[in-house]
Amino acid sequence: MSSFAHMIENITPDIYESLKLAVEIGKWSDGRKLTAEQKELTLQAIIAWEAKNLPEDQRTGYMGPQECASKSAPIENILFKSDSIH
């Protein structure tokens, strides 16, 4: 087992919330600023933890069902109108 996977297994819900807050505000709980590398690794850990522990609709980046707007809007038939002249 890799150390990253092992780390994910040991994240508790409290640790998850703490990591999530750190990324949101850009600081650790003691006030130190996250480096770019720390932010990247923390985001990876958050996403990996969510994939194992949360339903899809509660995960980071979830956008809901996506459908093309043209599928839901009726399209006017301009070629064959009933009142058109032939």
C-alpha cells in the first residue's frame, strides 16, 4: 500500500473538515499559509477521501446532471410550417 493511500485510510471526518477549511482559507489552523504544493496535495487527499466516503452529489466539484440546453428547449421548425406557401 502506498503512503498516500495509507494516509487517506487514516483521515477521520474531523481531519477531513480541517483539511477542507485549510484549502478554503489558504491557511493551516495555526495560521501558517499553505504552500502551492501543500494545497495541491491537500486537495488530492480531500478528493480521494470524498470518493471513498461521500455520495457523488456531496463531493468537491459535483455539478449535478448535465444536459445540453438544446435538448430541453423546443426547436421551431422553420422549414415546414403549416401556414407556409408551397
